[in-house]
Amino acid sequence: MTHTFEPAATGRSKCRGCGQAIAKGELRFGERVANPFADGDQTLWFHPLCAAFKRPESLLETLPAAPPDLIDREKLELEAHRGLVHKRLPRIDGAERAKGQAACRHCKEPIPKGQWRIKLVFFEEGRFNPSGFIHVRCGEAYFETPDIRERVMHFSPGLEGDPFAPD
């Protein structure tokens, strides 16, 4: 299975990382994976930065064959390597205010309604599945790095407020 970088043929595909549309002509990253529902393969499309954040192994495998005019190649490589070193970073799926009471996957304490929490996902069988939440304050310990803000904010478009601001 070979992954690819190519311009989007139409504006209909959505990024599997952030859920936003990939505009026609915009460079996208395609990850070829086994189709869990039928014979053969399927292609999962990502914005290149979303792929660096969520699918670092596949992106790094394909980066040498990327077009020479790839924008932010160094940043993509840096973020993908960061995701390989800190294995939990690709689980980040944004932030939100708690809607109900859930337990933090790190400290096991409740996350009270209305408090900021980081959403987590696992990649299984060709899709991202919700896997719980952690307190924002537990982020550095859970992910084993302080470099989480950019990823959290990237997957939280239109967020009102700053989850990292002191309460």
C-alpha cells in the first residue's frame, strides 16, 4: 500500500483528522489502508498538517516522495517525529467544555460539567474512535510533553475561550 500527496480533484473530500473540507486543488495526504468492510484498500484523506498530527508514521513514510514545493515540509516532519516520540500525542482531538461528568483517563478524577477537557481518540480499523477525556491540567503528564497547545487548538476550530488560560 502506498500513501500519496496529491491535489484534491474536487472539494467534496473531508479531512479524517479535523473533519473540515479539503478544497479543490488543495494538496492533501492520502493514507492507503485495508478496507475493514470489503476486500481491497481505501484511501483516507487528510490535510498534511492533520496527517502529521494524527498519522505520523504514514506521513513520514511518504514525505520523501512529496512534491518539492510542499509548504511547511520541515514543520510537518517535526510534528510527525514529535508524534512518534510521544506516542499519545496523535490521540488529541481538540478541547471542549465538559457536557457531563466523565473521569480523566490520567488521574481518574471526575471532570466536572463546564470545565475544560481534552478529547481523545484512538485510530482503529480505518477510523478515529472516541476514547475519553483528560483534564487540561493533566495534559503535560499524560502526553509526556508540554507541547500540546498547538495540537489541541488545531482540532478545536471556533472554540470560544482558551482552555489553557488559568481559571
